[in-house]
Amino acid sequence: MAAVRIWCVLLGLVFAVAGCATTTVVGTPPASSPPSVAEGPRLPTVPAATARPDLPVPTDAAEVRQFIGAVFTDAQQQWQETFAAAGVAYRPARLVLFTAALRTGCGVETSKVGPFYCPADRTVYLDATFFDELQAKYGVGGDFAQAYVVAHEVGHHIQNMTGTMAQVARLERSAPQYANQLSVLQELQADCYAGVWAHSTYERGLLEPGDIDEALNAAAAVGDDFLQRTSTGTVRPENWTHGSSAQRQQWFTTGYQSGDPNACDTFQAARH
């Protein structure tokens, strides 16, 4: 993978966003069709893995936890190599799997918040039952759907390491009216970073046919427009914090096709 660029989210971004509409500034507008997680870009079917995958295929709760840990470790190893190639020190994140309320460096949280990353303690917090909900509510399953979620949260750690998170937080404090739009750009970049990791699994012969479709389905299921339409029947882009299904799929695809972290500058894309 290409060397990591140390992202600088400049104050000028606020003025770029200020000139835009109240919707998010990357991707396509939400569709009015009934909810479906099968919509969005599709990649050509990839060849079968050239080597037996090292990551276990989860079939029960214990194996899901094992799989999550394996993906988390693998993603961190790949990013550590990328940072090393750029001559930048990498500080590993931690992973905590939980099922009830717990105290984090970002406060007390419960499983209702879903998977999240806390920059204060550099930890990914993940409730494994989140994947059961994806399967039960939206029919989204498969090991690479789970891998996408884990890699997305690791992507937030990369943003923390490169200073992007701190810059976005400062911009949100100085221009709170753009907080949602900035949050969307940050989340889409994490999706792109997840795609960069997925590219590495293909290069190493770990990716199997159907894996990318599973990741894209998961990205669609956590799109703001899909979740709003499913829960309320209406779509309000001004309330988005993570981006639409199409945007999330688009940026995951960008990372996967390029394998280059430098292709993940959602903030620069918003200026055009």
C-alpha cells in the first residue's frame, strides 16, 4: 500500500462547506425507492483466494469474537506496515468487546451506540450482537460484512493517529453549524480506509468471491438515508452524521480499488 499522507484538515474547509447546500457534499442524493441494502456500486467478482485464508469463518458467538479479533489484529498489522513505510511511528489501538454498559475514555456507553472508536483511550469498542441485528433486521450477513465494520473502526484510529480527528473536532467547535457535514466526511474517510485494508486482503490472497458484496451490503445497511427511511419513512439529509448508503459504498469502493490511503481524502473531495 502507498505511504500514509499526514492529513491536514484546514480551516478553509469550513468555508468550502459553507458554500454548499445543507445536504452532504459527496456522492448521490438519497433515492425515494423502498429501503434496500442491495443498491449501490458493484465490483467485478474477484478470483478465488490463491492461498487458504488465515482468518477463521465465524459460525457461532465464540467464533465471531475470534474472527473480530483476527480482523482487528490483521488490519493493525497492515496499517503498521504502511506507517513504517512512511517513516511514521504507529501506536496500536486496543479492542474491547462488550455486551453491557461500560466506562470508556469517552464516557459511559452502552451497546445501543453500536460499534465506536474512542480517541481518548485509542480503543475500538464493539458489541458482537450488532452483527446479529444486521442479520435479523436487514438480512446482512457474512464474514466480510463483519470485517468491514471492524476495519471502519480501525480507520478512525488511523484518523486519530494522523491528526484528522483533532482537526475535525476543532472545526466542529469553531463552526458547530457544520458539525454534521464534517462528521459525514470523517465517517466516509473511515469507510475508504476500510476499503484500503480490503485491498490488502485481496493482494495477499485472502479475499474470496462474494466478500466485497458482503461489505457493500453492510455499508448500505448503515447509511443514514437507509436507516432514516426504515425507521421513520422519511429522509432528512441535514441530520446525517455518517453519509448515505451510496456514499458509504462509494468511498469503500474507492479505497478497495486504489489500495491507497491517499485516495481517501474526502475533505478535499468536498471542496470541488
